[in-house]
Amino acid sequence: MSRSLATTETPQANSPLVQTLPASLDPARLPAHVAVIMDGNGRWARQRNLPRVMGHREGVEALKRTLRLCSDWGIGSLTAYAFSTENWSRPGEEVSFLMALFERVLARELEALEREQVRIRFLGELQQLPDGLQQRIADATERTAHNTGIHFNVCTNYGGRRELVLAARRLAEQVAAGQLDPAAIDENSFAAELHTAGEVDPDLLIRTSGEHRISNFLLWQLAYAELHITDVLWPDFNEAALTRALLDYQSRQRRFGGVHSPTP
Ligand code: FPP
């Protein structure tokens, strides 16, 4: 997400680059963690009589824009659903295009991610991805592991139920090996076995293109997230759409099962 690639235009060498938080938003009440289901790439392309894959290419631009805004506005973590365990059932050509696209984007953007202190991680069963992509992922993860800026999580070959099953299996293995007392299993020890271990739970889930579904995304982690559904198709997601999502979030009373919002 080099700044020159954040838009299709090349910025002036010394133009002000950091995007300021819109005045309508309260900086003290931003979500610490935003999750996004980036839906509608195919429909965006169809509306323009373009092949579906062009929607995915444009979707990458929307993701870079969103990462840039979240980072500039001081949001701690952004988690995006890039490829689900169910997405393998798409036409082979589309799956191959997406894998090649992920690899290309990582190769192209790694330097900028490093420079801008983004810590990138890929969450999911990565060993099933093509070898070249796995190598890029390992390299990017390692080279950005100690960065101090936004946590950028890309869910790839990710499924929420699968993640829960794998966590349960790992705990069971520890019990079987006599390393863990079943009575000691609690929410913290369970969460520590998830792909998101160490990450705070999302406060806000944004889903684009109007579908009202979770689609097997972060089933455990979204327990108390506020949901924002927008009709905007993902490739069109921009500063105005993110601002609307954050305003919607700030209008909510978060009770976490209690009777009033905890004091901020
Ligand atoms: C779904 O649209 C969206 C995807 C399958 C995500 C594609 C991935 C990216 C845009 C970003 C990848 C980024 C990195 C950093 C590797 P859809 O095809 O389901 O749209 P439709 O519902 O309109 O058909």
C-alpha cells in the first residue's frame, strides 16, 4: 500500500499525505479493531460489463484505501476476509486469479508495509495455499512482525467453524498428553488457540454489498461486535463509506450483555 499506489494518481512529492480524521467523528470513541467482509467485487464488475476478476483488482485498491485510512486515523487493527474455506468452490480460473493476485499484491506492497510500520499477518490454513504465495506470506509476516503500527490481518483460506474445530483439537491434544487439565480450559485459553491469538476482538464488523450474513467469519471473535451493513459494493468503499460506518458505530450503546455502556 505504497502511498503512490493508494490511489491511481501519483501524489506530488511533498503533498500532505496523512489523512485527517473527519470532524464528525469522535477520536476518543473509535473502534480499536475493525473487521470487514469485502463483498460485491463480482457485482461491481458485472455492472460495468467487465470480467469478475476486474472487480477483485479494484477490490485490492479499496482495501489499500481502507488500510491507509484506518492507519492514519489511529485504528489499531484491521482484519479483512480475503478468501474463505468455501471460496475454493468458485470456478478454477477465478481461484487461480485470486491466488496470483494475492501473491502479486504482497510482492508489490511489502516495502511500503515495512516503511509504514504495518504488521501484516495472514490468518487461516495457509499450508493449503500455493507454495509461492506461502513463501511471500512467510516473508511478509517475518519482515513486519516487529512493526509498531496498525495490525493488518488478511483472512485467507479462513473458516470460522474450522478455526474453532482446530482450537478444540489442539486443546484436546494437550489434555491427552497430560499437559492440560480440562477444568482449566476457559475463554482465555480457548481464544489463545485461535488464529487471532493475541489480537483484541473486533468492535465493528463492516459488510459491503447489502448481505446480512456473517458467512463463517470470526464466529468467536465477533461475539460483541457492532454490525454495519452497507449497500456500497466493496470496490467503491471509500473514505465517505468508512466515515458512515464509524459514525454508525459511535451512535451505538454498547452494553456487552449488561444494562449500560462501560465508561470509556
Ligand atoms: C468477494 O467479492 C471478495 C473477495 C473474494 C475478496 C477478494 C480479495 C481482495 C479484494 C483483497 C486481497 C488483498 C490482499 C492484501 C492479499 P465477490 O466475488 O463475492 O462479489 P459478488 O458477491 O458480487 O460476486
